Amino acid sequence: MNPFRILGDLSHLTSILILIHNIKTTRYIEGISFKTQTLYALVFITRYLDLLTFHWVSLYNALMKIFFIVSTAYIVVLLQGSKRTNTIAYNEMLMHDTFKIQHLLIGSALMSVFFHHKFTFLELAWSFSVWLESVAILPQLYMLSKGGKTRSLTVHYIFAMGLYRALYIPNWIWRYSTEDKKLDKIAFFAGLLQTLLYSDFFYIYYTKVIRGKGFKLP
Amino acid sequence: SEEDILHDEL
């Protein structure tokens, strides 16, 4: 593994830990898109079905996969749990979470039918998850562009998520040049799309929150 | 038989 890949994985892991820490320590969940977090849980469950075959790439790979499934599922459970403990915040969160995710699910399913490595259940599920991950941030982006309520989404979470996507690009360039010109085209193009969406996410965050903050301060 | 595809990235 090259340094970009390791740092990319670690920043992804960090972003999830930051989000969990935020949800647990602050009462503000309004800025979080429940739909985006649910889509991420679906992404990891459908991508890592290969865990069940026990043809594991490495211990590192298997442990990271288990971490991503468990931690994203935990985020969904935490958000869902706030329905009882913090009803007002929960309703606020859902009220602004109005992006239609059916389109993302259908689009990703179609992309996986057109672009896959093999026409098998595991490979179709893998491709579906890669395409879904590339667009799963859209409900969050949409929510942010409409309301700009981002108290619990800290700069650190977005920075870590953006860093993870950005680092995967030099990782692919590194791998392409060192590993016999091999490149996973599906992961590469879906990854590029995702990185573009993240740069938009950061731009909106910057204009709405960082610059907007100056106006709101008493 | 074809080899299984190894998705080594996360």
C-alpha cells in the first residue's frame, strides 16, 4: 500500500469518528442528512458482502470493512434514537432532508448493470455501491444549500471526508504507474465524480457557513 | 475457471 492510500483510508475513518463524536456530544443533529447517512450504511453493506465469502484480501482490509459497516450503521441508529430523546431536533433534521433518493438508488442500480466486472450478484452489488457512494452526499449537499444549518457538521468532518476523496486520486496514479498500468475504471470514474461533488460541498460550506458566520455573530 | 476479482480498496 502506498502512503496516499493509507492516509486516505485513515482520513475516511477519522471523518466517521468525528461525526459519531459530534452526534454524541452535541444536541444539534439538524445539519446532518439522515438520508445521506442511511445511503452510506447501504453503500458499505452492499460493497462488503465479500466478507461473507471469507476470501479476505488481508486482515487490515477485513477489519476496515467491518469498521465501516458497523460505524455507519451505528450513526443511523444514533440519529434514529434521537427521535425519542431529542424529538424537536429529530423532526428538524427530517424536515429539511427533502432530497429524493429514489433517483440515486435507481441511477446507481442502472450504472451497475451497465458497468460491472462480472455479471454476478457480488460484482453487481459492488458496482452498485461504488456508484451509490459517489452520489450519496447529494442529500447532504442539497440540505446544506437550502438551509445552511451545519452546526454539528464541523469543518473537521468535511475536511477529513474531502481529504479522503482527494487522496484516493494520487493513490490511483501511484498504483497505475507502479502496478503494471492497472486501473479499476469503475472505481476511478465513480471516484472522480465523488471528488467533484465533494469540492462543491466544500465550496457551499465555505460560502454559507464560514463566510456567513460573520453576519450571524451577535 | 476465472479467478475471483479482488477488490483490495475500501
